Amino acid sequence: MYTTSKETVDLDFDTLDYKNTTALMSFINEQGKILPRRTTGLSSKEQKKVQKLIKRARIAALLPFVMGKS
């Protein structure tokens, strides 16, 4: 069982865009992986939207696919 503290996120998901990389970086860990629902505390609908936006930003080269490798 996971006992992590869930942080509340104050984002407007209607206006969230793939170009807003600072907001999307809060849903990515230090390796570049998308954080799961149990740690972000998002609903299923919100998590799917964030996941889609992160993938779109990666393809547009706004977010890296892998972080920390040199």
C-alpha cells in the first residue's frame, strides 16, 4: 500500500496547454517519467489529459523524453 501524501494541484485543466511546460513539469519526475495518478492525486479524466499534453509537448520538443542522461 502506498502512503504518500497527495498534494492538491490548483490548475485549470480547461485552459491547460502543451506549451505550458512549467505546469507540465510538475507531473514529471527527475528521470522524465510521467507521475502516476496515485501520487498526483488527479482524477482519471485529468490524468489522461495531462498525459496527452506531456506526450504532445515531447513530440514538439518542448519537454525532453529522458532527463538526467548525458
